[in-house]
Amino acid sequence: MPHSVIDSLHFKAVKEMARILKPGGRLMLTAPLGSGIHQEPYHYYGGYTPYWYQDFLAEAGFAQIRVEANAGSLRCFAQEALRFAQATRPFRLGMPLAAELLWLPLWLLLAPLLTFALPLACNYLDRFDREQRFTVGYHVTAIKA
């Protein structure tokens, strides 16, 4: 691994966790992921990916590393639909008044879909996401060797 990556604050934090945990101790952590998985197996940043956990926890002296997505892509889409509706509320964007007035009826039509129907459907359908390539984060467990 490049020297700058090994010296990163993130890796230093993992090494400190390994230092203070007794052998056989269990590490349990979770962190959000803000981007989809791509460029496997070299995608380490943009959020903590399974590749990051596997490589850096092993390097820090952990074994039996288990990384589970805490939700799939569709749960992430549901979260982003809500964020989009919130972020684009009329008269909060700072657009010229005429543009805000044009946006208002379209936003009113989209709001029920973005804040209710789409999140509800995505939350239900998420259980069928087998790839989980765009999750909202991971739960990780590892044992100090």
C-alpha cells in the first residue's frame, strides 16, 4: 500500500483500536458509506468499503473480519429521495422568484412520491437487493489475533 495511505488518520485509529484491545477481543464498529462500490478491489475511500475494512483491519492485526451491509441500494435510494425533496423545497433554493414559482407546482407533484411512495417501496424492495453495491454503511466485526 502507498505510504500516505498507511499513515492516514483512519489507519492510525484502527491501529490504536488494535493496540488497546486484548488478544481474542472483539472489535465492533459501523460507519456510513457515501458512494457506491466501484473499482474493486481498490476502492477504499468515499466512505468505508468492505475492501477498506478487509485490508486495513488485517494489516492492524485483526482476523475473522466480517463486513455486512446495514442496508442495500434501495434503502440508500429511499434516503436520497427524502434528501432531494428536503433540499429542493420551494423558496429555500435561492432561485429567482419566477423560477421558484415555476418549480413550486412540480415540487408539489413530486413531494408525495419522493417523501412517501418511493421510500416506502424502496424500503420494502431492499430485502431483494443481492448485490448491495450502494449501501448506507456497514457493520463490522473482527477479532484481534
